[in-house]
Amino acid sequence: MRTAVRLDSLHYHELVTHFLALPPQDRRLRFGRAMTDEAVVEYVGGIDFERDAVYAAVDPVLDIAGALHLARGALGLELGLSVLPRARGAGIGTRLLQQASHLARERGATRLYVHDLASNE
């Protein structure tokens, strides 16, 4: 099992690389709409790493297999999660969801929410 580590702005390129490695359908499921490469770069550039919690399941050389983004919103904490296809089935998504639950409790959040598409299994 890969370790979940907190990312900061120094990991910008690794996070962009992770999102760009998602196939188009996975990007659509992760972001709720089709995302061009430029839109992904803009999204990562807009993350406030100080305010939000961004974690990744990584291997020893910081190859991000799965990413978790908890952003503060008006309704509570919004969760975004992605796992690369080659890394699925290894418990990475479960581990990151456990991390999200722990962080939400730590931050006193009463709600943790996800905007998902009906087609997202």
C-alpha cells in the first residue's frame, strides 16, 4: 500500500502530471466535466494548498497514483478523488477516503460532500 502524504505547492508538477495521466473519461468523472490539458493546469494552479488539504498516494519517487483534494466550501468540505487506472484495486481510493474522513473530523466539518455524475461507479 502506498503512503498518503500531504502535498504543497512544491508538488504542483507532480499533481498536474497525475491529472494529465487520467484518461478523458476519468477526468470527466473526477472534475464533473471534460477537462482539457490547459484546464487541468489551470485547476491545479488555482488550488490554495494552505487552505485546502491535498494528499496523494505515492511511491518512493513521488509517482502520484491517487490524489485527494479537500476544499472548503459553503456547505462544508468538498472532496475530489482520483486514482490512476493502473493503480486501481490496491486500496488506494479507500485509503484516501479514510484520510478524508479523518481530516474532516479534525477540521470540525459537519459535512463532507462530493459532486458526482450518475455514470460514476
